[in-house]
Amino acid sequence: MKPETYKAAIFRGPGKVDVVDLPYPECGDDEAIVRNLLTGICGSDIFAFQKHGPESRIWIDEEFGHEGIAEVIELGKDVEGLSVGDRVFVNTDKAFRDMRKVSAAGAFSNYLRIPQCEVGYSLLPIDNDLPLRAAVLFEPFVIGTRGVKVLEPRPGDNAVVFGAGIIGMTSAIMLKWFGCERVMVVDLSELRLENARRLGFLTCNLSSEDLKQKAFAAFGKNPGYPAEKCGARLYVDAVGVPSVLENFAMLAPRNGSISLVGVHKQPVSLDLTQVAFNNWHIHGCGDGATEALWPEILEMMRSGRFDLPSLVTHEFNVERIEEALEQASRPDEAQKVCISF
């Protein structure tokens, strides 16, 4: 029997989210109804809750959330390729034909109606037997995979990832998946770095360890200008603070590459003479449609090579979403915080 209403989280502005009852949606012939099971809290959700701004792409008095894994509840007669009970990722870039919903897709609500539903475009099937706490990381893995693929990692490469938040960790995992031999994760949170070590990564805690010393010991030395650099060719900035570029300049050898996945909110300085003489390559956060990256991310998840569920440290029900958002903003206490339905 269909419910008459469902719970929906409505963003009201900084520090305020209301959980309200909305009417259960009707399913048209070319539509699907999905029930969210577990939804990750993204950095954009935290930013909106703390400060808000148009760059968060989260809108006052509207539903929000975009990192959900859902279950198909109803299918219109014209929708092919899915069955009731299948798990899916709602591909927010495409599912609603509305770019305003990319970060505000309603994944913090219990149910969603998917218009003009196309399998492999609107909804991306996710294996039902994957642990839910692994599957919920699918969207962060899209971001990490884009940022890594632009670096063109090769087997035997070494890499440094700045930031042990969930995007840093998905980046580090995909660098390993694409063949990097050694990957170092750099952060200030010992809780997050302990997770990185448990997953097999080298780490450096900037609050207590010397990054240059650790990187040289881990990766050796390579020629560079104006002095020797370390032997790691690839770098990911998953933080977006000026010190990351300073550390890249200190470490990166000739032909070193960095991907800027973290969003810098102010200009940074970089010695262009070093860029020129070291032939450094500076990339944006990558490219690739979510549905195009979907098969290789699923392949990595199916491999069981990485303990992905360990990256989810907290679950809250939707009535406690304000508490969950506050918890997610504490890097020394949490890695990935989720809303569970």
C-alpha cells in the first residue's frame, strides 16, 4: 500500500533545515518512483548549512541532497531495463532535466519521482549485493575519478593526495586502482589519516610531521628547478587552500602534474618560472559524464579490494539532519556522514 505522505528535508538557510511531510508522488507511464536508502552529506551541503551562497547550488525553501542510493518502488509501463527492488543512483546531472537540481536533487527526502526515466541516463543501476555503505560513495567516486583520470596515471607512478576527506580518499583509491605504486595522503586530521593507513596508504600529518622529509623518504629524489624534488609525479588537491600549491611547488619534479579538485575561493600565488622550467602540468578537476564513469567505478567496488564501508563513520535519520550536518563539519570526528532512511 502506498503511503499518503513522505518525509522531506527542506533547506531554510544557514543553520536551519525543516523536515516536512509532502504528498506521495504519482508515477506516470514514462516515470519511476524511487525510495532513498542512504544519502551522503557533501561538502556543498555543509557549506550551505554554514554560510550558504549560490556556489553551493542549494536553494532556500527547496529539497536538497544529491549523494543518494535508492531503491526502485514503482515503474511506469513505458520504462524498460529496471525492476521494482533494484538499487539505483539518481544521476542528478540528467535525471530531472534541470541543472538547478544537480546539488539539490532531493536525496535527503524519502521518495523521488523521476520524470522521463531512462536507464543508464536518469537512473544508473547499482548492484544490490554491494554493501550499502560502499554504494553510497558512488557520487564522491565520480568526482575522485574525474580528478585522477585527467592526470593520466600509469602503472608504477607515485602520487600525493592533499586532503583525507572523502574526495581525497576516493582520489587516492582510484590512483591505486589505475596502477600507482605508492600513494601518500596528507591531512591534519588523525582520524582520517588512520582510515587512510588502514586502507594501505602512506600518510603525513602536517600538524606533527615534515612533509618534505616524509615525501623524500617515501619516493626518493628527482631533478628539479631550483633544487631537488621528490619522486612522486602526480598530485591531487582535494582541499582548495593556498598551502597545497606551495607544497606542490616544493615537491613536484620535472613533468609533475596536479589536479585541482578542491575549490579555491581566493587567488593563489605560484612561481611561473618554476612552472616553466619544471614543465609542470596544472589541470582542472577533470571531465567525464557520470554515466560514462559508472562502469569502471562499479568494477572497482565489485573487486572488494578496498574496505569502502569503513569510510562511512556516522548515520543519522532524516529527523536529525541538522545534527548530522554539524557532525559532518568536524573532520577530527567524522569521515563520511550519511542520512539513513
